Amino acid sequence: MSYDIEQLARLLSLLQPAPPGWVEAAQDLPRLRAGIDRLVALAEEDAEVRTRVVADLERALAEAGLDPTPRALEEARRRLGA
């Protein structure tokens, strides 16, 4: 089955809008990833920083300007190997 661009646009317009929570999460994801990247880089450069970050990850995320949501904590733990 082959669709042209107009058919695809029409079909997409029939879909319900994404839930607001999904939209917000998608918008926040790049900022969250960049913040965790910075935090992980600091932890890799300095063992003392790593110890503090791992000991209180929720606080470290908050101090980095990130909302310490369960998803953010899970991702940071995975990236830090904690």
C-alpha cells in the first residue's frame, strides 16, 4: 500500500492529540538528558563529586536544575552505574 503526502496528512489529522503529559515529557527530555550528561561528566572527573552525587542523587538533580522525578532518578542511576 502506498500513500502520498496528502493522504498521510489527512490520516494524521484524524488522530487524537497527544495527552498534555506526553507533550511536556517530550519537550523536557532534551533538557533532562543534557543535565544528566553534565552531572555524569562531573562525577566521572571527580571521585568526591561522584560520591556526593550517588549518595544523594535527588538533591544533586535538584541542584543541577532538574526535577528529580522517578524517571530522572532512574536514568541518572543507570548512567552513573549506581
